[in-house]
Amino acid sequence: MNLVIFDRDGTLIEDRSYLIEFQSVIWTPGSLNIVRLLSKHGIHVAVATNQSGVARGYFTLDQVHALHAAMSNIVSAKGGRIDAFAVCPHLIGGAVAEYSVDCDCRKPKPGLINQLLEKFQVSPESAVMIGDRETDLLAGQAAGVESFLYDGGDLFEFTKRAISASFGLGAVDPA
């Protein structure tokens, strides 16, 4: 079984700076289509996201989970599936003491990626990480996962090229 791990802000959805309102979500071009395609092909889809707004006191972890549930509902309505969200709510020096810690899950550390590999019992060689920042790539690489820097454009085409290179899927049927 293969696993594609996406960063959230700036990759699956536009980066809207401490986004917590579902009404403000704007999906990147091709993101819903690629999640649907991966799901159709039996590839696990997961999201690994730093959410320092929790540690900063801007919103709660429950609000993050609610946003992710709403995102999952939209993906499901479009015929896709997000199998898991891995969230790091931590930030050293954050305003919320519970989350003001030095953790192993804040990207560029590999904790979120390792959690997802373990959850799906997938080897690093059977996974890819796609993100828009160097911290995403470093987290994936530290976990032994091939990682790709998405710099905008059509996420559908970008991801198809990445998984073709990594999983040998070649011409994946876009239907």
C-alpha cells in the first residue's frame, strides 16, 4: 500500500494565515481531483500540518479538528478521501502553556510523518511527501520519505508526476 502525505496550507489549500473558518478555505487548483484519483487507486491520502495558532492561543485544537472534518466532507462529496490528519499544535514560547513545548512533531522534525507511516503500516519507500516549504521537505526526508516541493500551479499534474516517479504508476487514469 502506498501513502501520499500533503502539507495543508499552501499545498492542498491556499495559505490564509491562521485559517480556522471553513468558509475561508480555498482549494488549490487540482487538489480535489488528485485526492479523488489517489483514493480511486487505493492510495492512502494524509495531511501533515503545523498549526502553531493553537499554541499562540488564536484557536483551539478542537477547532482545527472541526476544520479538518469539514474539509474531509468536501473531499468525500467530490469522490475522494483523506484518510488521516496529523497535526502539530506546538510552538516553543507559545501563549498556551500546554502547547509551548519542544516536540518531535513540528516540521521540519519527522514526527508527523513517522506517525502517519506507523498508522498505515507503510514503509518510507512506499510514501511521498508533498509540501510548499523547505520544512515539509526536511520532515519527509528525515523520515526517509521521498519529498517534493510544490511551488504552485496544478496540484493534480504535479502530484501525478511525483507519484509516477516514486511509485511507478506511469499513466494514471485521471477519470
